[in-house]
Amino acid sequence: MQENKSPLTISQALKLYTGTGFAGTVLGLAAYEVLFYLGAFVCMTLMIMLGEGILYPEAVSNIAETPAGDCVMVFAPTLINIIVLLSQYTKDKPGGKLFRTVKGGFGTFVNYRTGVYICELLSMLLFGAAALLLDITGMAKIHGGLSAVIALVVSNIAAIGVITFILPVKNEFVLGAGSVITMFAITCSCTILLPMLSDNLIPHLVTGIAGAVLAAVSSKVYFTHYRKNRWDS
Amino acid sequence: MENAVEIKDLTKKYKDFTLDVSAVIPKGFSTALIGANGAGKTTLIDILCGVSARTSGDAVYFGSMTDTDDDGLRNRIGYCSSANFFPLDWKLKTVAECMAIGFDNFDRARFAELCAKWKLGSPDEKKQKNMMKMSDGNRMRAALAAVLARDTDLLVLDEPASSLDPLARDQLCEMFREYLTERDGERSILFSTHNIADMEFATDYAIFMANGRVIEQGFVEDLKEKYILVHGDAEDGNRAKPLMMSYSANSTSYEGIALTENSANLEAVGAITERPTLQQLSVGILRKAEEDAGK
């Protein structure tokens, strides 16, 4: 008998696993990230206004003088990315058993995870554009400017690549804590250091390429491990 | 007799547990998988539905299909696990949309009809509760509505009655009958249960499991011919006990299960024999398995 194994498309797989389509997931993630950033920036600005007794524009200028504001910018997309990355739908989680019986089986799962990576990247780009817009309009200031925003995007790709390597860790506390520490270590240091290293974007390009290669390799390793130890267990 | 599934030496090895099963699920009937907690019922169901991989052995579905990764087979099996089958943030609308994406044979109108029948609301309503806010029973009803809204040949349900109230269990039994009679002789059901008394009406064939193995299987009517329920006064218990498979006693009486071939000898020692219910049969067979395992 001819066997029939057709994984759902990336968009269908995303819709199936998350209940939201491709565009909805990207826009949703970007919206959460921008709102988180704005909330954190406003909070930081208020603290400076109250602490130093200065007005809003001056407080924003103060933030722009140091990379502290850039760290705030890193927090928002980084935390959201971690939360999405750690949703693994193992058999013991709600929906875990259903997803093992749908069309395409493991192929559909691979497409779902691939969709998650693409959505994270696209939402990061949208977030970067929004952060630059806020910088231009003066609502929130980025010390490193465009260079810092590009550094944030490329370092997130690298961080996702590294975290994918540790996703097989079964202990949820170790996995959660390890992911947060790794993600912030990579993205914060890159976002602050890369703009200082060079006036051009070559370090950014190198980080981006290295991150993309790392993400591709770690995904391959993750899928192989997941199939053997979680999916087929 | 044709079988919906033939299970041949199917094994699954864990550190502290081994499942080793050979059994059949007859085509056109409702089969109950009966066993104590930890007997291996869920493990077996998960393997049969492609949720877990087997260590060795085969399961042949519908005469020729063997690969649970095959979408053709996936579409013919309607599977539902015991708890939290859907993510907790899903609403009925999400369930309908996602089931339509995940399976070729999902009928949204039928799903809406079943949701209405079980007073879950409509998947088309604007304001809906998500799964997290539903009671355990309603979550199970939603999962059953989703699986019954698919045009399948085999239903495999893990503890479908465990979180349902008595009325809903009765409705579930009726639905089993409707499902089987809709395409008489073509469709089959496999379900696991602890509430065998409530599900007796829906059970044609029974597979008893203990410690990862099948200890008895057969059509319920045949099993009721094979075994008898034995009871009597406590003072006669010691004479009846050697002839019985399972035995329990209190200060005034004893009760248990015995093979029908021993009925004359049992009556000779003052025992009363009766045709057992499936519940009594289950208790007797599982008690015997527990005693054997303890030896």
C-alpha cells in the first residue's frame, strides 16, 4: 500500500499548534515586544524624573547618554522569544498527545518549530523598526542607534541558536534559568558592545551569519534528539 | 471474525515496567480495556494511536495497515486521551478550526451539533470560555465531541468516562451504539475504563490487563458463560475456596469468581452460583491477577 505522510505547511502547523496563523503570530509577538519595551522605558524614565527631579525630555536624553536604555530594549523581545521557544508540547502537556496524531505527525511538528523561528525573526525585525521609529520621534531613545538595533536582531538569532542546543534539558527549572541567562548574556553584550567595536556593520554581519549557521545546526540536532527521546519515547 | 486491530507480541520497555501484549480488537464491536492503575492500558492505547513508539512487535489495522505514521491510517482512527486533550487556552472555535486543519474528515457542523447536545455552547459564538475555565467533565465532552465529529472507522478513547457524571456516561454509551450502528459492522471502538459498571451496556468485548500483560479477553457474553459468580455463608468458605479463582470473605459471607466447569462441585459444598455482571467478573479476574503477582 502506498504510504501517505504529508506534513502540514508551516502556516497550517503554526495555526494548529498555537491556534493563531502566521501573520497573527508575527504581529502578536511584535505587539507584545513593543508594548513591553514602551512599558519598561516609561518606567525607567519615570524613575529618573522622580529621582533627579527633571522633566520628561531631559530624562529621555539622560537615558540616551548611556547604554542603559539599550538594555531595556533588549529585555522585551528577548523575554518574549524565550517564552515562545520553551513551549514544547511534550506528551504530558495539554495538547501534546493530540499533536502526535494529526496529519504529517513529526513533519508537522518540525514545520511548527520552523514557523516559530521565522515568526521570531520577523517579529524582531518589526520590533527593531518600531524601536527606531520611537527613537526618531523621541518617545524612547537608543544610545547605540541603528547599530544597536541591528546588533539586537542578529544577537537574538545567535541566542536562539544557542538556546536550541539546551532545549533537550528535561529539568524545567534548569532549562528556564539556563535559557534566560544565556539569552541575556548574548543579546545584552552584543547590543551594547557591537556598536562600540566598529563604526561599520561588519561585526554585526559576522554575528548574524554565525548566528544563522548556529541556529540551523542546533535545530537539526534538536529535531533529531527530540524525535528519538521525546516524540518516539 | 474480522478484526479491526490485531496486536502481536507488542512490547514497550521502560526501566521499571514492560508492556507485552497480544490481543485482538474485533471489527464492528465495542471493546473495553479493563485493568487496575498502572496495568498498561494508556501505554497500549498510546502505542496503537502513534502517540508512543513500541519497542517491538506489530499491530495490524483493518487487515493490512501497520504504520501509525501513515496519514491514511491516522484519518481512520479517532483518538482521544483522558485529560487535557486540547491546549488549555483553546476555545470551541479554536478546536473546530484546528481539528479541521489536523484531520481530513472533521465535520464542523457535526461538532457544533454535539457541542449543543452536551450544552457546551456553540463553536460559532462570539464569547466563549477557554478550556482552562471549563470543568473537567466539559473538557472531556469537548474532546469527545471533536473526535466523534470525525468520520472514522475506529474510535480509541482513553478513560472517556472518568470525568463524566452518570447521565453523561449514559449518553456516551448511547453515542457508542449510534457510532457502531451508523455503519453496522464496519466501525469499532476501543476504550479503557475504571467505571466498568457504568460502561457495561456499551461493552461487547473485554480485554483484561494486569502488570503490562493481557490476562483474559473475549466477548462479554462468552466470558459470562466461562465464569460464574460464587457466594455463600462464611462457614462454607474454606471448602469452596480451593475451587475458586478469586475469593474474598467477611464474618458472615464469602464471594468470588470461579470457572463454570466447577459449578457442580461448588454447589455440592453449599455455594450459590450466578451469572456474573461484567463488573463482578472484572473484580474477580483482576483480584486473581493481583494475587498471582504477589506470589
